[in-house]
Amino acid sequence: MGSVKIDLASKEKRLEDAYPQDTVRGVYALLTQMHRIREGRFIKGDFDACILLLDFYQSIKDANLTERQQQVI
């Protein structure tokens, strides 16, 4: 039996590189492309987009923003 070397986390790494949540530029990119990321969950079945969005929403929750601030984001 042979083994196949496939990087299953490559798509997740690409999303993390494109939208780093610890930089202003990354958050801006995420917010401006949010519609594409959300759409990718359903059209492409992109599980990594789901993880990215869950992390983002958890970050918003942890930031202790007011309800209005959360709505604006």
C-alpha cells in the first residue's frame, strides 16, 4: 500500500493568510469580502470558510461590543 501526501489544511491556511484577524488589513479584507466567504459555504461547500466565520464571530463576541456596534460590523 502506498501513501498519498495531501495537505488537507491548505485551504484553511490560504484563508488565514488572506484574512489574518490580528491585523487591520486582514480584518478590512474580511469585512469587504464577507459576502464571498459566506457564499462559499453554500456554493462550494467550503468548510474552512465556516471555521473562519465562526472565529470572526467569536472575536466580535469576545470584544464586548455593544449590540449596536455588533450590528454595524
